Amino acid sequence: MSTALQVSHVSFAYGARRALDDVTFSVQPGRFNALLGPNGAGKSTLIALLTRLYELQQGEIALGAHSLRTHPRRALAMTGVVFQQSTLDLDLTVEQNLRYHAALHGMRRADAAQRIQTELERQHLTERRHEPVRALNGGHRRRVEIARALLHQPSLLLLDEPSVGLDPASRHALTAHVRHLCAAHGLTVLWTTHLFDEIATDDPLFILHKGRLVAHGNAAELAHPGEDLAATFARLTEAHP
């Protein structure tokens, strides 16, 4: 599979306001891919389209070999998602949240138990499995959401500004953990953010500004000599007012 996700000429409008304007890009498999843009750039709208919370208006999206328009079930079966706003039940335990999600996916109890154990170990949550989610800090709650998103073994994980509300140390730990999942397990990630320090210089990077994709490459390729990512972003977005 040459691309894990292909977005082709996607546009979307809320009435007269255009949120996405002819966006085209492809996500590299087995990598931490970053989608960078300020609040209001269209990142969450794109995630909503990728997860079929919104119907496509214009353009095409393919996850692996499956069109989201013509084969949505097959496409979505390859995808896990962590939304910006948490959807965990705070009064259930970590394990209960995972079991509930497995049941929604129609997983057999024995298979679900095995997958839950695997993900608890992978997310370093085994000792927290019987704790209510309410007792966890923000970083550990996000790990529960990642475990939940990976229960059905998707090849692509979408994370929509997952570090919102976390302190700097927790943000760093979360990004490092997700990068490890990519490196150690071949997971493909599309991570949306407005924070420059969450992006490494060699990450495949897409810059979204006012609904338009204004640049793609990696930070090192896009930068002029002596620029950091913030300066590169400012230059590229100023060129597309």
C-alpha cells in the first residue's frame, strides 16, 4: 500500500462559508504524519469527513484501497479515531470503557479480552484497568482513548488535537508515545495540531490555512535557512492571505 490515506480535491462548506477548499494530500504509511493549522483552519472539519460524521460534498477520500464514498464500511474498518473532545464514560473503569467499545464493534468476548489485554500493555495501562476513568489524569485518559481506537486493529489512527488541555510534560509524553507506536508497530498516524513543538523536523507535514493546503513536505524541506517551524509557518501562511 503506497498511501494509507488519499484526500483528493475535497471541498466542504457550511452554507456560504467554505471550510475546506480543494484539499489534496496523501498520508505515508507507518509514519507520524502531522496536519498543522491554527484554530479555524479546517482540521476538525476534515476529521469529521474522514470519519463520516459529515458527508462528502466535493472530492474523494480513500483509506487504503477503499473509497469512503463507495465502500464506507471497509474504509472505516481500517480507521481508529481519537476526537478532540473526550468521549469516555468517566464513571466506568478503563476496562469497562474498552469492553463497551469492543461490544459496539461486535467483537466476541474472548477476542475482546485478548485485544484489551494487548492494548492495555501497549499503552502502559495494565495496572490502571480497574480504576474509573475519572481518577486518571489527562494524559492517561488520552491513552485509554488510543487503546480504545486500536482495539479493532486499524491501520490508520486519526488524532484530532489530542493534546488539548494537557500540560507541556504530558503533551511531550503523549507525542513520544504515539511516535513509538509508529516506529515499533508500523502504525500510520495523522495527528492534527496548532502547536509547533509537537512536530519533528522529519515528520511528513501538511499545513492547512483558511481551509486550503498551503504546503506539504517536512519542516526541514519547507524551511528557509535559519528558520524554525514557527517562522516557516508564518511565511507560508502570509503568502496565502
